[in-house]
Amino acid sequence: MDKLERAYHLDKLLKQRRTPVSMQALRERFECSEATVKRVIYDMRLYLNAPIENSPGQGYFYSKGSTFEMPGVWFSAEELHALLTMQQLASGLSGGFLEAELNRLRQRIEAILQKSAPAAAGQMHRIRMIAAGKRSRELPLFPVIATALLERQRLHIAYEGRQRGEKSARDVSPQRLAHYRGNWYLDAWCHEKGELRTFAVERISSAKATAGSCKALDEAVLERQLASSFGIFAGEPTATAVLRFTAKAAAWVADESWFPDAPGKWLEDGRFELRIPYNNPTELIMEICRHGPEVEVVAPPVLRQQVAERLRQAIDQYAAEINI
């Protein structure tokens, strides 16, 4: 046990005891000589202003009414268990551009757990972090993109859209990075199109800081364009979807976060109604179809028709099996 560890243990011991702690008890607790204990107390008084007093013949104690706290981080049992979960989350995120940083983070968390909650630290395998929908682990250009974002630099990027497979080169001014459903997206002002666009980071094949000022959009504009509609697609909402979930699905849907502050209400028959603003319906339609017969699109009519068409196409693939 080194000097710093003894200092932390001494602090904890003095706070737990209502009576002074004798030198003999401290020597036995820390398995060291009286001189070593006195050096720890001396250093705590000198460097940390610890209000440690000594009552001759009785022992050491903190001054009455002391609010002294050791520097560093202390955790309750609940906080340590939360820290354990965070450690497993960091493990689940490992790989690619964050590998080195996450390794250092995991090592520090593990060291804290081993010292403070060794029993819990040995049970880390009981927590699983499952990253569903994650498309790519290797993002070699992430540091370049993140640096440009934080240092307000314009980027020249090569991008290949997934839906159409079109390749393009363009100058962009990074505005935000978003981690959405296990994947990273860059929200940036496209100087070629003259508008705000969202790029999947794994589809950016090259990125280089370039000359020219970086266009900075007002935060209110970014919120309106990026956070006012459902899903990852940018744009101000053009419609509001009214969805009604069956009583069977309502218990789960009512607790899900479909959209920040999306108004929902329970209906008299046990169903749950949700209203979601959207711009591009693509992702919303996918989410609706995921619930199958447990949800009905009430409005707008165009969205109801789009969902019906998507479900019809799905049924057509199994027409022979269900005799349609």
C-alpha cells in the first residue's frame, strides 16, 4: 500500500469512527511502522489541509464540524455499480478510431472498481451491451472530421451515398456530429448545394481540411433543421404523424422515446395515441412497419397510404404461401 492509498484509507477510517483512532490501530490497519503513519498524517496536514487532530493517549480524529474531502473521486455503492455498467458500455464501443482512448478509459475504471468494489469488479461478465443496427466499426477519418468540427475548419470530402450509390466531391462546413442508433453522422453545410446536409461518416471516403472560412449556422437554425423532425433526416417538419397503438403494444410504446416531447395520450379503450412531427417519411415508415398489426396510421392520409403500400409489397412476397 503506497502513501496515497494510506491517506485515502485513513480519511475513510476517521470519518467512519466516532471516537479517536489510536496509533496502534493505525499501524495494524496499514501494516506499517509508527513513523510511516506519522508521515502520512503530516503530509495530509501540510499538502491537503486535512484537519487531523491528536488527543494524547486516545488517538487521531477530524476536527469537530469538519467538512474536509480528499481530492479525487469517491463513489457510493450505487455509483460504483453505474460505473461498472459504463465500463461495459465502453467495452462494447471499442474498436476503430476510439480503440486507444477507450482502452485507457476501461483501465482506469477497472482500477477504481478493483480498489473500491472488488466483488462487483469480478462480475463484469454479467452485463451485456448489444449494439443492434451498428453498421461499421472502422472509421479512420473520424479524427479528421471531429478536429475540423471543433476547430471550425472547412472540409473537402469525397462521399458515396448509400441509396443511389452516387459519388461526389464537395466542400462542407461541419456543424454537428451525431451518434444515432450505433452510427455516426456529420451534419454539415454543403457549399455546393447551399443547404444543410447529413452525411453518414462511414460513407465518407476522404476528408481534408481546406482553405476558406467555415460557415457557422446559428444554434436556433440547427435545432430547427436537425432536431425538430423524427429521425436522422434533416429538415423542418412538414407533417405530423398520428399513430394509434393497440392496447397490447401500448404498455411498451408509452415508455419509448420516439421523439423528444412527442405528445402522447391514452385512449379510453386502452390504446395509445402518439403524434410525431416529420419531414422525410423514410425512417418513420420503417419504424411503423416494425410494429406490424400493433399500430395504425390515422393521419396524414399520404403517410397512411405509404405504409399500406409498403405492407402490401411485403405481403406480395409471401402471396403463394398465404393463398392471395
